Amino acid sequence: MTRKTVTEQYPDTQPDLPPRTRGVIGLFEENCTVCMLCARECPDWCIYIDSHKETIPAATPGGRERSRNVLDRFAIDFALCMYCGICIEVCPFDALFWSPEFEYAETDIRDLTHERDKLREWMWTVPAPPALDPGAEEPKEIAAARKTAEKLAAQQQAAPREEDA
């Protein structure tokens, strides 16, 4: 009561946000396989996904054709969303991310339904994942990739030597 109050000058100075701030959900479209898990698990049913199937020709002669889902529409209605993060947690391909961006107010509630183009724009505000602990064990995926890369490099170095002989 004896100290002067400090008023945050919000529009002029941005607040310091906690590292795990839940702002808006961003879509990394390249990782989306249209598995629909996010839409099925959403308790508010605020995720709308439309897709179609495309046939991919056989990779090798005599192989069989495959089909894959192609994303036509991915939209999130932020007027309904309760920001629980279940959609982000259940996505097996890391296509959805929390962005700390919180300034996306609209004058019309219908404009709070963000289509995939708008969700893609939020990805640039997603912070990079934290660095691994230096004392931690290397993830097995990275170790396997490193071994494969070392084998390929050794084979490529051995190939020119055989040609010289």
C-alpha cells in the first residue's frame, strides 16, 4: 500500500510470457496424415477436417498401387476451443503445436474459425524445442541415423579406392 503501483503498458510493451504459454494452435501441414485423431479426441468438436484419397502408382514394377489421404480442409473454431491441448497430445505425427501468440481477437465471432492457411501462419511463432540435456543419453533414433550415415560415408570412401585400383 505504501509503494506506487506498476501498470503494464500492454500495447506498447509486450508481456514476458511463461515458456509453456497456450496461445493459439499452429498447424505444420507437411506432417498431417489426415488420421483424424485430433478431431475425434477433441471434447469440443471444434476441429473440422476434410480430405480425399489419391492413388499413388507402384514404386517398383510389379508392385501394387497405394492410396493416401490428402488434406483439403483443416480448420479450428477458436470460439469453441477450450485450449485443453488434447489435439496436440494425441497427434502421432507432430502436426499441431502450441504457439505463444495470443493477439488474434476478431470483431466478428465467425472470423475465429481459422482455416489451414491461417493455422500455417502461426507456425513461425512456435518456439524451438528446448535443447537436450548434455548429460542425457542420445535418443536411439538419432544414434541409428548416425550409424547409417557413417556406414554410407565409409562405403562412398571405399568405392573411389576400388576404382583407382
